[in-house]
Amino acid sequence: QVQLVESGGGLVQAGGSLRLSCAASGRTFSSYAMGWFRQAPGKDREFVAAISKKGSTTYNPDSVKGRFTISRDNARNTVHLQMNSLKFEDTAVYYCAAKSWVTATSANEYDSWGQGTQVTVSS
């Protein structure tokens, strides 16, 4: 397992941008594929982005494709989510997550989770 801490959330206007960060503990960060998920009140946890262990492959659902970009810096044990052209429906608590082996888009395949950071987009 790896310990994860998200940061960078806040209140933004529709059309604005935010950059979320996730700091990981330990020396084995590069052994994990990483993902971002979000959850709004009363809704299921939703896949947002994923990135392979070396950062060579990324995944996004259609809902955020072209607007959100996941990246990682293995030297600093961090993963980021750049969010542009934010919409009201992007409002949620955003979580970073880690998993061993192959990159995945399903939340139940991830092993470790951060505490979440709130993103609120005003309409």
C-alpha cells in the first residue's frame, strides 16, 4: 500500500481551471498505476483519469476528455490532475488512488486512496 494526500481543490467559476495534486509516501511510487476519481453527494464514485506506472499511457472518460489531463512525477512521488474548462457538473470530492500492476478505470480495482479534496464549480 501507499499513503496518498490530495490537495489543490477549491471554488472556481465555470470555465476556469484547477490543478489537483496527490502526494504519495514511500519509495515504491513508480510501482503503482494511478487514478483520479470523483464523487458528488448522492452519486457513485466516478472514474476521471488514470495513468500507467511510467506515465506513458493515460485514460479519460468522454465526460472529461480534452479538458482534464493526468500526469505524474515519479521523482517527486506526485500525480496531478489539470482540470480546464470546468463545468458545474464537475463539482465533487476528488480522490487519487493507486493500484498495483495494470492500469484500471474501475474504482474497486484500486488498493490505496487519499482523503479527497473538494472541487466546487459555480454556475
